[in-house]
Amino acid sequence: MDESPVAPGEAPPRDSSKQRARSILPWVIAGLAVLGAAIAVIAFVADEASEPGPVAQLAQDESVEGSFGIDEDVEFFALTASDFVSHGSYGALELWSATTTEPQDTRCLAIVSEDRVSVFRCSAPTIDTIADFPSIDPRVVPPAPSGEPTSYLRFVLHDDVVDVYLAPDPDGGYY
């Protein structure tokens, strides 16, 4: 069968392979987008799983009244022991938090040892307050989840909870 020549003003017949490629191109692009999104989700989940988790969470206990010695850092914020809310203790350390109004709204975390403030840190209310206790006798705090003693502690105040993280060795990161 002979093909008739194309008459003037008529479009030439299309190549079916080009037409097929153009019809599947949007599906290929959509498939690549879904694959990229899946890889991003997997990477996010893997990153979250590698984040250290707290070994303890200490909630507020407003029934306990503060009665400990105040240092000059705490006095700077015009706070007294009665302004603090207890979060209980972690081994020999007591955790207390307060929110100031002067010089600005600031969330503070005090680590009390032997009835005096040993570590005092404050931050803006929109970020977590972090207080590190770099060296403590490992016999006065619970051991790491692996059972080994630890002397490096990190306390993170967020919302109304203090998370406790342990580092068995200063180069190793926190549990």
C-alpha cells in the first residue's frame, strides 16, 4: 500500500515513538518526584532515630517549695528560691526552673547540689534551656543505660519537662 503524499496545509503524520515518549514523560517525572520524596522521608526518619533520647524526663512538681542558697547569677534576674518550680531530682542533683519577667521573659534552669545553685542557665522562651553538669561523682547519679558509670550530664528544659541526657565520656556524645 502506497502512502499518499502530504497535501499542502496538512500536518505530516507523527512518529509513533515520539508520541509515546511524550505521553509517558509526565509519568516518569512523577515517579522520580515520588522516589525523591521517599528518600527524603527515609533520611529524615533515620536522622531522627540517630538523635539521642533522654534517659529520664522530670516533670514539674509545684507542690515542692524552693529552699536553697541563691548565687549572684540568680540574683541578677531578681529571682528568689520561692520563684522556682521543682522538677525533682536526678541522683544527688535537684532540678528547678523559673520564668522571669525582667529584663525579659526568660526561662531559667537551676541545678542545685548540696542546697546551693551549682549551675544556672537561662534562655529566651522560644528555645530550650540547656544546662550541662560537666563533672560529677558517678556514684551519686544513676548509671548510663549500658550500665557504665557516667559523670557528664546534660539537662534540657522544654515546656514543663526537664530531659536528662548522659554522656559516659566527653568525646562520645550524649545518650
